[in-house]
Amino acid sequence: MRHWTQAAVVLALTIGASALAARPALAAPVQLTACGTISAPGQYVLGNDLTASGNCLVVTASEVAIDLKNHTITGDGSGIGIGDNFVAQKQIIVANGKIRNFVDGIGFEKSQVVTLQNIDSSDNSNIGVAIDQGNSILNNVKANNNGQGVLIGACCNTLTNVQANGNSVTGIAISDCCNFLTTVTASHNGENGIATANCCSSILSSKANGNTKAGITMSGGANLVSGSIVKKNGAAGITLSDGSNSVIGSTALGNVGTGIEL
């Protein structure tokens, strides 16, 4: 057994304290009080509501976290509320606020590993949320009363507690494989409630009711709908094409077309 002398203990504590003191302090979040470009990695917080003509917050760096602090960003009907201006970035977080009256509320068309948390991007003329790359997370996100609610163009994303209701086109449209949706609601949209393409996606414990076209439509095979409610849609309730699909414990009643089509 090792025995420590009092002097050795004091030396060890002194070295430990020196090491802690030598660590660089975390930089305080940068407060944003106007629209503009975020060009450096780091943490940013909104200090007040923002209004914009054209784009508001343009992210031109990776590893950026933006806390809207429950504020609202309002546009004049043009531009993008928060986005990457079609330049690829990685590891972007946007949380805790509302985006209104833009062409696209949130537009990360080139960035991947994007996290949206507690975001309401509604009442935009084109798209509420557009993410065209993969490995992103949407949690507690609303995208209601837009042209299209949520548009995702790549694989391997997770959507949890997402609402996409009352949009002019499709509530949630995903054009690649291997996406996971749970407790999603996509109802009363002008086209489909939820539409996914390519294989291997799952929709769990979700609702897609009263859409003008299908409630849920999935192509590419090896897809799953489980524990979901799909009612009173203008076409089929649930359509899964291309084979090896499963529907488990789901309800599809009162649809104009077939209830469940595999």
C-alpha cells in the first residue's frame, strides 16, 4: 500500500489546482441584438426579438450554437430566417425560439449534423424547415402553415415531437433512406402528411389525419409504420411500396383510398 506524506499531499493538491487554473475559461456566449452573419464557432444568444428584410442570421462557420432565448425572428416575406446561405457547415444547433414570415424559416441546405430543439418555424411562404444533408436531429419542432412544413434531403435523421400541420403542400417530405420519426403529427396539409423515399425508415406513434392526399406514403422498401393513427385522408391512409414493409398496431380509418396498402 502506498503511504502519502503530508508534503506529498500538499504538492499533489498544488499541482492539481495549477492545472485547473491553466485551463482556458469557456468564452461567454456572444449576444446577438440584430440580424447579421455568424462567422466564428461558438455560443450565441439572442438578446431581443429581431426583424429582417431578406436574410436574418447567416451561419458561415461550423460548431455554432444559437439560443434564441424564446425570442421571435420576423421577416418581411423575403429571405431566410436562419440558414447557411448554401455553404456547407457542420454541427449547428438552433434552440428555443420562433421564426415567422420568411420565404424559408430555417434553411440549412448544405450543412450536416444540425440540431433544432424547441423551435417554431411557421407561417413562412415556402418551407418551414429545410435540411438537405444528413445526421440531423429535430426535437420539439413546429412547422405549421408554411408552403411546405419540413423538407429533408438526406439520410439518417431523427425527428421527435415534430408538428407539421396546415401546410399548403406536404407536411414532412424526406427524400432519402434510414430516417427515424416518432411522435410526429402531420395533419390537414394540402398534399401528403408524411412522404419518405428510399428504404429503411420508421414512423412510430405518429398521426397523419385529414390531409388532401395520403396520410403516410413510403417508398423504397424495408420501411415500418408502428403504433400510428392515420384517418380521413383524401387518398390512401398508409401506402408502403417496393416490398419488405411492415405496419404494426396502426389505425387507418375513413380514408378516401385504401386504408393500408403494402
